[in-house]
Amino acid sequence: MIYKIWMSIVKEFLLLKRDLGGLVILFIMPLVLVITVTLIQDSTFKAVSENKIQILLVDNDKGSVSKTVFDNLEKSQLFTVVTQIDGKPITEEVARENVYKGKFQLAIVIPKNLSTDLQAKIDQNVENIVSKMGFSDTIAKPETSKIIQQKEVKLYFDPAVQLSFKSSVMSSIDKMISQIETKSIYTTFQNQLGEENTKFEQKSFITFKEIIPKVNNKEVLPNSVQHNVPAWTLFAIFFIVIPLSINIVKEKSQGTFVRLLTNPVSNLVVIIGKTVTYSAICMIQFYMMVAVAIFLFPHIGLPSLNVEGHLFLMSVVALFSGFAAIGFGILLGTIASTQEQSAPFGATSVIILAAIGGVWVPVFAMPKIMQLIAKSSPMNWALEAFYDVLLRNVSFLEIIPKISLLFLFFIITTCIALFYDKKKRTV
Amino acid sequence: MYSLNDVSLDINQGEIFGLLGPNGAGKTTLISMLCGLIKPSSGHFTIDGLNYAGHSSKIKKIIGVVPQEYALYPTLTARENLHYFGSMYGLKGSELKDKVIETLDLLGLLKFADKRIETFSGGMKRRVNLIAGILHNPKVLFLDEPTVGVDVQSKNAIIDYLKLLNQNGTTIIYTSHHLAEAEDFCTTIAILDQGKIYAQGTPSGLIASTEKARNLEDVFISLTGKDLRDDI
């Protein structure tokens, strides 16, 4: 049996060696994919963090609040504030038109009298509190009867702007406005109490700090490459479904599969032969992509992939991911009757599996139902196992459940393929 | 739907048994069952006293199969194909290499041994297709239209080689549409139509027992009629 398996492996390698197009798909395309996607994602990240985004500010307030908003936006390093177009101050109408046409991504409209009304509102509130505390005689009575309307800072977004960008900008502005309000409240208290010489601590009492995981007492800050390379490597590994399913469909259409069925050789030998060959291909793909990420990326302006201490476990995850992909390829090749069925279905299903698995959008950001579906995707098990190893620094024991699931997927898909084939051959 | 119905056959060791019939008669289905490719929904058969239910592997070791299509890897050379299929019968080392060389030589293909199958003509492919089924010296050889679509020279080479195999003890079961070829080649013939055996006997016996028949074609037409058998 070992000899038959060996001869099957030799045959599979010869078939692959003679198929130049297949080799390009197997080795060159994944490299092109991982380089292209990482470059694009890295440059997008740089564009957002290094290139300032121009935003329109319509200042109807002309007071301290709008000045603070302007100063804070300028200081944020993210935005360049535009207050005039063609030498004229921007009106709300002009801002809306420019943003909705996509010329600018965002416009902020500060309402009239925001500074004075905010101050008046705070004065009212502070006076009420101070009065209740029994200090009313010492302080001049405010105009308590005046009703101050709530103010609204309007934001206009380019409809093409992504939701994630919108929500992050909105939360920054919300934070900025809250800080201005808090500062105003402190200052008013200070004035009302006549404590000009007493300085309130106006800095936030509660701050936050990201605690970065340490490996060998060294902080390891994940970069875009640490996220991208495992994800796209996995994507490429799963693309083995296409050549493998085509290989099986070809065996059926050429008649070699029929000949093998009449030979004293079990299906197991044929499947082991294919599994060993295509697993080797997966591992070569994996090491090529890791090598490119380590050695080539720094030369094209990308951070290098840091695999220090992780390469063995990453290899284990890559191998089991390959098994899952091979199982799927065997099933697809067995069910499909033609290459026209197997190739497009294989490609589309890998893209769907990648989307479900969290290659593009993290699973935690998906709707609940999609999160549940993601948990049943082999691509998700593999991706999480890669992240566990590379970013969460876990041990072999901790990845056993995920790689076991990947292996189980291989066993189940292969058994379904064998069962389907047996059923089909009963007359 | 039944492809075969009430088929009963005895094929003796050393025979060249021809299964003849129009398109859709059930020849390929019968051969596929005998080769273990498809499982019959009812009925049974034995080969050398063995059945597939309990002795699949043993049967597969003693039979050889030459399918109708060129069941070869087009991008591999003739030698690579034959080494692979030979190894699946358990042949290895010098035994396998020598057998491949010997058979390629016998069928006039040795000088093309290291050329890819995709570069071969139809006749050359048919000959390699045959070799892939006989490398292990099978006791019983199944051939499904082994000479279809080949030139006269290749056809003669194939038939001559099959006769040689038969002289060395291989029982041959073969299907064909070439009635003249079958008449000359087969020791026993069964005429199959609509899944049933219509007649069985030696070619000369069948001709003699059919009124006004001068050859096997007359017997065939007499039993299966002149209607076209196109079916989709």
C-alpha cells in the first residue's frame, strides 16, 4: 500500500509539474494576492493616518466654542479645516452641496449663538445648584426665567463615506463637544463661587491605556502585516480547491478514474496520494508567502512579518487548513461533472467562506446571525488559530480544538465524497 | 429503468467472448458490472468462482480492463502512465520496467515511450490504453470497443496482440460494433439487445442457424432489426 501511495504522489506531482497554468495559480497568484492586498490595506491605513482629510466648517457661532472646535480639529492631525471656498465664508447650503457631491467627505455646521447659549445654560444650571446650597444671597440672581433651546451641531457626510469612518468621526466630535461643555461648567462654577484664584483640575480624571501583550518581556505591537498575511495566506491555501477539484473532474472525464476503480487499489490510496501532494503544495505556498512577508515586504515599504517563535505552530495551522481545503476540493471534484461547474463554484465558494470566516470584516463586527454562521466556517477556525498563534501567543494545546475541527471537516467532506461516488455507481 | 434484464451467461476459460449489440443494447453496462464499476440492483455473477461482495480485491487482481475511452493521463508520457497503472497492480522495480518495455516494443511503441500521450495519434493511444490493462497478465481481460476509431494497422496490431494473450491463457471478453472483426476474432458470441441476450454461440454456428445468413452481420440484422437505435 505504501508503494501504491508513493506512486500516486509521484503521479500527482508529475501532473502538476506539466500544468504550467495550474502552477501559476498555485504559486504565483497567491503571492501576487498577498502582496497586492497588503500594499493596498497598508496604504489605506497610511492615507487615513498620515494624509489629512479636508473638512468644511460652517461657523455660525463665531464664539469660543466654534474656535475651540476649530483648534481641536486642526490639532487632531487627521483633518484640515476649510472655512472658506473661493475666498467666501461657507454657508450651510454650500457645505451641504459640496459634501453631497463628494467634493468633501464631511461638513460640520456650528449653530448661531452656540457659545453664548451654552454659557447661559450652564450659568442657569450652576446658579440653581449654588442657590440650593445656600449661597444665593452672596451671588447676583441670574435670569432664571429665560428658556434656552437645545443646540444642534449638524454633520453632513458624503454618502459614499463608509460607516466605520462616519462613526469614528462622530464619536471624536461628540467627545470634543463634551470636553468643551465640561470645561465651561468648571469655569462657571469657579466664577460663581468667586474662587478666581482656585484652579479646578480640568484634565480628565479617568484615562485609558492600551496594554500591549509582551513576548520575552518585549511589547509586541501587531501591525497590518501580522493581520493581513495569515488572512490572505489562508485565502490562497483554500484556493487549492480549484486545481484539486479540476484534477478530479479531469480524472473522471479522461477515464483514468474508471480505470483506477477497476484496479486492485482502494479509494483510500487515491485520496491519500492527492492529500499528501496537495498538502505539500499548501505548505510550499505557505512558506513562500511567509518568506515574502519577512524578506520582501521591508523592501517595498511594508512592515516585516514577525514570526519569531511562532513558525512551528503556524506551520501546524497551515497544514490543517490545507487538509480542510483538500477535503472540500475532493467533495467538489466528486460532485461536479465538468470543469465549468467545479472551477467557478470553487472560486465563488472560497470567496464566500473567506467573507463568512472574517477575512475581510472581523467576525465580532458582523450581525449576530452571521457571527453564528462564521463559527461554523472552516476558514474562521483556521484564521482564529493563526491569530491565536501569531497575535495572542497561545500554546499548542490551545489550538488543538481549532485544528481538530479543521481535520474533522476534512474527514467529513471526504467521507461524503466517497459515499456520493458509491451511490452514483449503483444501478 | 433496467439496462439489463434476465441476462444469463457462462464464459469458459480461454474463450474470446464477443458481446455484440446495437447502441444502447446494454453491452457497456454488462461489462461495467463484470468489472465492478457498477453494482447490479439484483442478480449475481462470479469470476473464477469469486464474487465482488466478498472478494473485490482478489477479482481486481485477476482481471484487466481496457475501457472505451483513452483512460490515460495526457500530460504524462507513455512510460509514466504505464509505470503508474502497473504499480497499482502491485508491479514494481525491474519487473515493472521490463514489462513496460516488452509490451511497448510488442505493440511498436517503444521509441515513443518517453513522449507525452497528448502528442500520440488515436491508434497509438489505443495501444497504450490496451497495455495499461494487461501489464499484470490478467486471467480475464475485458475490452470495451478496443479498436474503435483506429487505422487498419493499429487495429491489426491490437487484434494480433490480443490473440497472443489468449494463446497464453487469458480469457477475453470484448464488445465491438465491428462485426467482421468479431467474426474473425471471437470464439463465442452473444448478441445483446434491449438488455437481453438474443443469441449465443460460435460465429459459424450462429451464421448456420440463421436463415439466409452469409455472415455475422446478417445474423445481427436478423435478430435486432434494421430500425435506428438513436436515443437520448
